[in-house]
Amino acid sequence: MRAMLVRDIGEFPLIDRLARAIVGENAALIQRLDDDGFRTLLTIGDDAAAWDGPPGVRVLTTDTMVEGVHFSFDYTGWRDLGWKSLASNLSDVAAMGCRPTYSIVTLGLRDDLPVEGLLDMYRGIMDVARLHGGAVVGGDIVKSPVFFVTVALEGAAPSPETGLLRRDAAKPGDLIAVTGHLGCSGGGLRMMMTGTDIPDATASKHLRDAHNRPVPRVKAGLLMAERGVLSAMDVSDGLIIDLAKMCSAGNVGARLNAGSIPADDILKAAFPDDWLSLALGGGEDYELLFTAPADVIEGLRPALDVPITVIGEVVGGDGSVEVLDDDGNPVVVQRRGWDHFKN
Amino acid sequence: MRAMLVRDIGEFPLIDRLARAIVGENAALIQRLDDDGFRTLLTIGDDAAAWDGPPGVRVLTTDTMVEGVHFSFDYTGWRDLGWKSLASNLSDVAAMGCRPTYSIVTLGLRDDLPVEGLLDMYRGIMDVARLHGGAVVGGDIVKSPVFFVTVALEGAAPSPETGLLRRDAAKPGDLIAVTGHLGCSGGGLRMMMTGTDIPDATASKHLRDAHNRPVPRVKAGLLMAERGVLSAMDVSDGLIIDLAKMCSAGNVGARLNAGSIPADDILKAAFPDDWLSLALGGGEDYELLFTAPADVIEGLRPALDVPITVIGEVVGGDGSVEVLDDDGNPVVVQRRGWDHFKN
């Protein structure tokens, strides 16, 4: 029997089917928000989603994945795609020091896509929402010759006293730190695209998952905001290019120690020659890059659910990022990053 | 000299250029929100937009236009595209009885699109935002083999006492009414697609503008919510199909009088045989369809900036819509509407 395709079911029955598939799980997510001071009024099915909530600062972000540009079904499964499409937005909200609240999902669908695939994608969205937040309360489904997924996500500052983690607040003298490890996502993508042979199944899965199921650092972002960190962003385009953006925004410079860049043993073993360039420029790590005085960073360490590593310091400057080796000599970095239009 | 294309400028300079093009106009829109109880904290340039605002109900909606599916440059100019992409979202917020606040814009761009076109599109976004609200505070630009524009828009209920205009609140005995005139948008599209000859330039422009520069009924929606209307939606897919959705949501039926459907003289003159089918099923009118007791509707009339017409009544039923002629005989209606996937 041929799989049911989008064109077999039609727009409104498809919306209905997808909404019904997540209704139970999503109701639990909404209940969690309602237990926490929100009052969810309307979800999928009206002209707009609606809610009431406690007073305070709100953030709104959006992120899009286009087939053939940001993902390929050769390397990313439907369920992973769902995970990643919400996770990249959760990461942005985390990078503001806020808690994720409500999301809306837009699907641009080729009419030959399988309905079962889309259902699986929503399972992936629920997988990450269950762990990190972002109940789905609306969206839009349109026909498109290329498949794309756009998620918009709102977040709320945890309390009136808590500041936002801004991109432009780095100050000379602050240390630069990052959560987790870098480069595994880029390594995982390279492994899949080039067919790099990694016999260890656990290692191979680790790299694949780093690319397809990135963990948004929601708890870490909230803790940073509460403990006085002022400046953070998430690493999506690659450490060097993102740090350069942060430095430009804050009108400062950065000096990184190449020897401190956190890359894990699996990445180093899989890419003994390239792990540093993957960690510096691979992108899509979705770790938090942040700056703070040394004592703030040390105070954070025991409270976080993820390791943090000091990788350098903020200096005076105009947006430039310098990478030095252990002897203080400049390391030449290919500043790749992801300018999809020019590369 | 060849026009500058997206691939000539690259992602980050393009974002910068577009942001700078709207910064002045947008600042005025943000100032208006700030004068009205909001505190806009971060706009384009951080991981997310951020603001604080008065307590109360919020709504969030999104709408997407894909080239070749929802628009064609043969019929819609860049500036019109900008207008329409925000206007369709403003219309959804209007249909909730809320005021538009903050919007975020996602562009999926072919790399051969002209930068000047995109700048013109943002002029169109500002054109409609200036009149009806929705300051642009963020978004995302991605590469895509097909051009698409997704706007997400938040709105705020005008006061704690004001109810939302829900889709599911129609009650048997209520009258059904609609703002403005129907069918001109569909007529304008048909005129452009088929080359229908309409010698009167004013009439031709009227139909084209109805399609490309729909007027979101923001003030009307706010007034409806304040004056006790409970149920409304905007007419985007076509009167019959949208009314059927409203009836399904409210578990009621509808009886329409074909003779009451408001179509203007220009549409009737241009399409003497088809104006009724265009008014019933043309779609993209972005007028408000609403139901209320007769006295509420009569009370609204003098306060609105747009005419309203009673077109029928809500009856018991299960989502069915019946159209009757002046003698009470059923009119056969082609229930076209826009199921892009199945048509």
C-alpha cells in the first residue's frame, strides 16, 4: 500500500490530523504553563493563539529550516527534523535567559511529502518541548515547491528582577566562556556527508545526534540570567563568527586561547586533524557563549547542569576576534561561518 | 549597471541594509507602542526581540506567502508584497479583536533576487504598519530555492474587560454580518490572470489594489470586541468556506441571503455574470465576518469606519452553510475555497 501523501489528504484534514496527533502531549505542556501563572485561552483552530500571563518581559524569536539548504533527509530523519526545528528556537530563548512558553509552527509543504513523516516530525517537536518547553499553540500550513519549517517561539523572563542576556553587553576584562563542547555538530554533518568511517557505533551516534538533536541550554540560560551574567548568545553559525557578532554588538574585541576550546574526545578521535577548525567554525552547536567577570563564572559552575569552559577574555576593540596558541602566537583561523548566500 | 542581487551582498550585510532602511519609520512605530504602555527593549540584532508590556491577553498569529503559490510578480509588485504579507497577519489580529503590537519577518530568499526589490518590500511593510500597527522587531533571513515571506505578529487585547473575538462563539438566532465588500480581491486576481479588459483605469486599479493592498479591519475588530461581539473571523479563504469553518467550530449552521451579499458596483460591472461567485468564494477579502444579536450590530454601525452588511443568520446545525435567493430557494454554490494541496 502506498503511503498517504499530503496531496491525498488535503490542507484542512491534514491540519486536523496533525493537531489531533499532538493534542494529548501538548495539553500537558500547556497545563505546565497554566500551573506556572499563564492562562492559555485558544490554541490551534482560531485566527490566532491566545493567552494571558504574569506581567514581565517577553522575547520572541524565529528560525527556519529549508530542505536542501539547512537539512537533507539523507542525514536528518523526520523526528530529528521536528526536534531540531524547535530546539534552535529554544536555544535562542535560552540565550536571552528566558523560559520558553508558546510556539507556532509554519510548514511549507511539497504535496508529495508523506503524512506519516509529518506526524513523526511533530513527535520530534513534542520530544524536545517535553524536556525544554515551548507548547505548540498555532501555525500555518502552506503549499510550497520546497519543504521548509519555520518555528516562532515566545519566552518569558523568569522574574521582574532578572535581566536579559544581551548580545551587546560584553565588557573588556570579562572572561569569555562556553557551555558544553563544540564541533560535534559540524563533525557529525561532515561524517554523514563525506562518509567518514567511524567504526565505533556509540561515537558515530554521538556525532550524528549532536547534529540532529542539539540540546538547547534552557536551564543554563535561566541560571546565568539569575546569577548576573549580562551577555550571551547561542553558537549557531560557528564560534568565531558568532563571537565576532557579539564583539561588534558590544564594540569590544576578543582574545581566545586555542588550547582551551572545549572539544570532546570523540570529536578529537574522529577528526584528529580538523577538530579545532570544527570547534571554531562548524556551527549549529547550540551551546551558550557568554561573558562575565571571573567570580560570576566560578559561582555558576556548581549550579549548572552542563560543564562550562573559559576560552578567553574580552578586550578593547572593534569587533575583532584573535585566537592565540599556548605560547601566545596567533592561530590562523579560516573564518568560514555560514553565509549561505555568498558561499 | 546590473542590479545588486542577494548573492552579491551576502546574508549579514543584507540584514544590516534592510534593518537600516526601516529604522527611522520603525522607531516611530515602536515609540507609539511605548507611548501606549509597552517598553520595547531589543529589536533586530539579538537572539530574540524583547519587550515589556501592560498585563493582559496576548494573541499570536502567522501567515506565509510563497512565490508561485500565493503570489506572482506578474500580478504583485514588491511593495505590494510587503503590504500584503503583514496585512494578512494584521487581519488575523483584527479578527481576534486585538491591537497589533510586534511582528517578526522571515524571508526565504533565492540568491538571484534584487536587493532593491527587498528594500521596496520593506517599504510596503512599513506602509501598512504605519496605518494599522505591527512594528518589525526581528526575523530571520535564509536561503531558499523558492522565495517566501513569513510574518508572525503578536497582538494585545485592548483592555482586561474586553473579550476575544472567537471563532467558536456563534449562537443560533444571531445575525451574520460582514464588513466592507467581498469579491474584489478575487476579481482583481482574475482580471490580472486572464487579462480581462477593464478600460476604466480607476476601476482596474480598484480591483488590483483589493488583491494586492487589502485593508486589515483593525479598528473595526477592536470596536466589535468592545461592543460585545463574541464571534468573528477574517475572510481569507472565501466567504462560504470560512463561514463553514466558523459554523463547524461553533457547532451551528448558517443561512445566507444571496441578495444581501455586499459586492461593489465596480466588481458587478467588471464581472456581470460572476460577481456573486467571486464574492462567495473568491477569497483574500480580509473583511471581518462576524455574528451578533441584531441590536449589537445596529449599535456598531454608526461607530465603525467601514460599512457592515447583514448577510444571514445563525441556525442550528453541524457546520453546514445554506445560501438562499430572495424567494427562499437554495442557490447552488461552487464550494471552491483554497485547498492548495487538492486543487
